[in-house]
Amino acid sequence: MEAGLWLGIGCRSGLDPAELLRLTAEMLTAQTLSPTALAGLASLDRRAAEPALVALAAALDLPLLSFSAARLEHETPRLRHPSDAVFAATGCHGVAEAAALAAAGPAAELLVPKIVAAGHVTFAVAGARVALVRSRCDADGSEASGGPDRQ
């Protein structure tokens, strides 16, 4: 359990590694997230050796954490999209959201709730909410001064 953003992934076995890499890149782009913002990937322990997940972790140079269904089930109260169908198939009410939350830790929250990609991959992002301060730029591109949030 580390600080940073954790990408939870749910998928069926046999997923093509190139497809997962493409879907992940599309999802990150759509959410305006850089892969460098991620601390790691997380999923159900049954998928820990799944070639597509292993390849994605290697391509992004990120750790892949895996959790038992019982551990993921403990995250159910924090899920935005619990599913009885997922529970029937896996033993937990959600994989992507629960894995992201489990990896990010007890103080984390879902920053990107479950997204279904191509009908067979789910993604979710969890981490600590941080306040981002946008810098204003003046016409020549330099940072504007003034205001209570500026130093």
C-alpha cells in the first residue's frame, strides 16, 4: 500500500497484451492522466500471472499488486459500482475499484470510478485527493504574480 495513484484492472483471462496496452493508453488519455502519475497496477490474485497484465506492468515499468477475492470484498463499502454478477464470478463485488482502493490504502478514495473498456476490461483509479493549484500565465507565458495562493 503506497502513496500515489493506483490503477485497478479487471479482465478475463486470455486478453491480448497489445489490446490491454492500447485500452489502458486510451483510458489514461481520456482521463488526462499520465502513466508516470501511477504508482502501480492492481488486480485480483487470479490474474497476477495473466500475460496481458504482466506485459502491461513491464511496459509501464510499474509494480503489479494482486489481492485475494476476500481482501477485495473488504473494500465493498467503498465501491461506487458493486456488482452481484462480479461477486458470483469472482467472490468479490468489484475488481478494478476494489483493487485500486486496496493498493492505495485506507485513506484513499476513488478518483476515477469503474470504466468499462471494449466490453471486457474494467479500470479504476484510486489515491489520495490532492489540491492542485493552477498557475496563471500572463500573455508572454511567464507566471502571473499576486493572489493569496501565490508565493
